Amino acid sequence: MRLLRALAATALVFVVLLAALDLALAAWFPRFDRLSENFSAAYLTREIGNLAAEPPNSDIVVIGDSVLWGYKLRASESVTGRLRRAGVPVRNLSFEGGSPVNTYALLRLMFARGVRPRAVVFNVNQKEFSSSDSAYQKIHPSLDALAGGLLTPAERSLLLPTLDRRPLEAKLDAWISAHWSFYALRSDIRETLFGQVDAAHALDDAVQIASGAKVRFEAAHRPTPDHFEGTYDLSPLDQHNVSVVFLRKIAALVKRERVPALAILTPTNHVLLHEFIDVPQYRKNLAFVRSLLAGDGVRVVDLDRTFGGSEFIDNDHLTAAGNQHLAEILEPELAR
């Protein structure tokens, strides 16, 4: 009997500690300037909830891929970080692996949960129309967990599975996540603490930097044109391309919701990729995208050839100076 009472008391203390930890987490856990590299469904839920709680037309929501997220840069160096410092009320919901499919799913989720932004800004990256791109036909797993049920069967049939949908495991994970914030936010907590996916990666990164191995690796792996051969699909774009299908859906959705939208045609490093993309079909595909979006009232800013080679890290990601240049272009556009 004493053993049972001791076990019950231990269990009660454990539950109280978990509850206290969750309360502390809710009060302390920060609102990031952008989604973490391994953002959880729980964090995205919090972020969308915060946006929904704000007065309508307060924020401009930026959605896109790693270019707008700020690849290899601190959040403050990204285009959205620079726009915020200039007084533009932007929230960055871009993430690495973004694509038209992900933009559409995220917009569906935002509107379903009552977010009414002043405007939405999204980028359209030509490489994401290629079936060889890692984001083609895929939704980020955390976004899929929240928005997957909002997609129609026809939309779902165009996509590859991104979640383990075995009923028992999925239901158990969803139940634990709903009742235990520390579990639900585990990936975000690790990145907050270590600046990496976990302590092991943070330690390895520190060792690589201290030893000079990281600098040597990057010097030996500077981007060359051959690294990107086949990255851009130069087949004519049409209704059979999955990214085209979802781009049409994005344009129709923002029109139906009466939310102003600005589409950025992603800057591309023509100095690096000249031999692969400076061909008539590439230009025709850009024109196709511009026409598709403009037909539903989406304003398009074509930045494909706006940046010099020195402003790129690689084929499409911008340096800190490149992000500053992009912010200077977008600031008057967003003021309109």
C-alpha cells in the first residue's frame, strides 16, 4: 500500500512538473523572426494563431522558399529582417523547401484560421517547376500535418506523400502534441538552444569553424555552372506541370479572398548559369508565369535579371548585400 501511495505521489509530482514546464514554455518561448529550419507543426500553429489575433490588415505576410527565408544568413540580414528595420510590417513564413505547392497550402491554412493580412508576398522560383526539384509535388511535413486536410482529393492526388499516415502512430503523436507543448515544440526548442538541429550538430559546426575545415570545404565547393545542369526544366510550362497547377490555385485563392498579392519572380544568377538558361524557352516560361498571375490580378515584380553575379551565393540565393538590394526594391512596392 505504501508503495502504491509513493508511486501515486511520484506520478502526481511528475504531472505537476510537466504542467509547470508547459506553462513556463508558453510564457517564455519566443516568437522567431522567421520559421526555424526544422519548424514544428506546433510552432506554425502558434505563429498563425498570433497572426489571426492581430487586427485585420496589420501585417504583410511573406511566403516563399529559402531565398526569402535568408539562406546562410542571420534572420536580421534577410530581406524581411531589413524591411522590418525600415518600418515595413512584414512577417516571414518562408522556409527552406518552399514551392508553389507549399505556398498554396499555407495560404489555405492561414485563411481557414482567420488570418487577414494587409497583403501577401510570395516568390516564384523557376527551378521549382522542374520535377527534379526536391520541393516539387511535396508539402513540408509540418505544414502537411496542419493543412493536408484542407486539400481536395484531386489536389492531394497530385502530391507525393510526406507524412507517415499510419493511423495509430499519427493519432498518438497528434494526441501527445496537443497535450504536451514541450514534446510538440521539441525541434524548435533544440534550435533555439543550440542554433542547430541539436547539440551534436552545433558542436560539430563549432569544431569545423575553429579548425578551419569549414572555410576549406566552402573554398573547395564554390558553385560552378556544372553543379546546376538540369536544375531548371526548360520544357514549355503548361497545365500538366504540378507547380503550374498550384500557382493557378494561389492566384485564384487570393483573388477569391480579396487579399492583395505581390509575386516576386526570383532573382537568378545569369552570370553563373548563362550556358543553361539564357535560351528563348527560359524567357517564354517567365512570360507564361507573369501572364498567369496577372490574369487573376496578382502584381508581379520580375527580378530575374536584376542582380549582379557578386550579389549571389550560388544560383539563386542572395548574399547579405543582395538581400539589402532586394529590400530596397521591395520597400516602395509594398508601400503601394
